[in-house]
Amino acid sequence: MRTGLLLVDKPAGPTSHDSVDAVRRWAGTRRAGHLGTLDPPATGLLVVALDEALKLVPWMEGMDKEYEAVARLGLVTDTQDVTGRVVSSADVSGLDAARVESELRSFVGEIEQVPPMYSALKVLGRKLVDRARAGEEIERKPRRVTVHELTVLATRLPEIAFRARVSKGTYIRTLCHDLGARLGCGAALAALRRMRVGPFLVERAISRERLDGPFDAGILRPVLEGLTHLSSVSVDEAALARIRQGKTLPAAPGLAAGSAVVLVGPSGAAAAVAEVAPDGRLQPRRVLREA
């Protein structure tokens, strides 16, 4: 069985797409996709959904993520990281470390970010990064994201290292860029490592080299582990047969209309994600063949 979630510790260099391709070859399947892009220079946790698990990715993409990053002050680039073309530079010898740390911590909470041009975000069907490489500059609307926690790890100016726990859609590159704007000297992302996605930790991920060996289904994580943020409802074999026919299930107490719930089959595995209808009934939205 190849349905499940694979935790990969992506090295610097390959794209997220390259890493998913390696997983496809390793698992002998064409059906695989990741839960959140890591830029080529970034390292750390890439969660890859295999086979039937792909159906439930839309309900797993919203998990919080945790990063360790380094911002380099005194530098502005077109990509908002140090790999990009330098737009401007500034002397930061007069900066006070305490002020830098205070300004960084001020980003905690709900903030607005303008997505960077060099990103995988699509506008009118095309990725912004493709438009940027073609010399285009597209107006981007600010998006509200949440920075749950920011912890300063080390301050050795012109660099500051920090840990950030953020909501879906938060760009750490943009966080660094905006920090530099507040300080008036500019800043760019110098290093990034993803430490956690929802309940998944990078310490439990396999190395990229492991994908060159034989497939091992035993290291796949159950799909249910990626849905722990949803309410769950246990279903028996009869109910499982109903949802596989696209039929609704009776109302379950205590569930809010419009919310998503994971239906758990008799084996203890995720069987489907359902939506709570206005009358309380459970309407299956995605059903797995294996449960």
C-alpha cells in the first residue's frame, strides 16, 4: 500500500517539485504532491502525500508551519533573499541589536503581507515567479496572515537568527524584507529551514538519499495524522458503504454547519472528509478507496 504521508528532509538545491519526483520514482507511483513549497535554497521538512492521500491535501494545507531563519540586514534584493539581484544596500554599523530584536517581535499577531513576485502564487493562471522572470511586475494585494510566535535565536549584526511559527501563506522572505523596511536599512532572507508542519517534525523525516534505496511502506505516516486539526467521527462498515456511494450520513452532535470533519473507518484509518450540512447531516467531499 502506497497511500500515506512521507516526511522528507529536503536539502538545499533541489526544488520541491524535484523532491516530489524523487518520491514518485521511489514509491513507484505517479500520484504524489507536497503540502507547501520550499524554495530551492531552503532546507527542511517537506510533507509529501502519496496516492489516495492526495485527495485530502486541501484539508491539510492549512496547518501552521515553523521555521528557523536568518535575516541579513542592509540588503534589498528582487527576490527578497540573498540569491537575488541586489537592488540596494546600506551601512548597518550604527544599528542597535535591541531595536532590531524589538522590531522583529512586533510582527507577532495578524499582519498584512504583499506576496513577493518571486513566488509560486498564481495570478490569472500563471505563477508570479514566471511573470517575474519574464520581466513583469504584477500588482499584488496584501493578504492577512498570522505570526503566532517569533523567538530570537541569535543576533550578530548584520544578521539576526530567529524561529517563527506562522499560518498558511506566510512568506518568511517577506517578513525579513518588511523588517528591513521598518528599520530603514533593508533586509533579505539569508537562510531558511522548515522545522515543523502541523504535528510533523523534521527530526522524523528521511534524508533525500534514502529515496535512492528500496521503497519502504513502513515509513509512511497515516493520512489521519495530517487531519488532527479536524473533528473526527467514527463510522462502521455500513456507514462506510454509504459514503462510498456518495450518500450522506445522519447528523452527529456538536458539529458546526459548514465545518469539515474526518470520517474514521473501523480500522482506525481516515476514510473520508465530509462537510456538515445546514441540517447537520454529513456530506462526503472526498472518499478514500482504502480505509
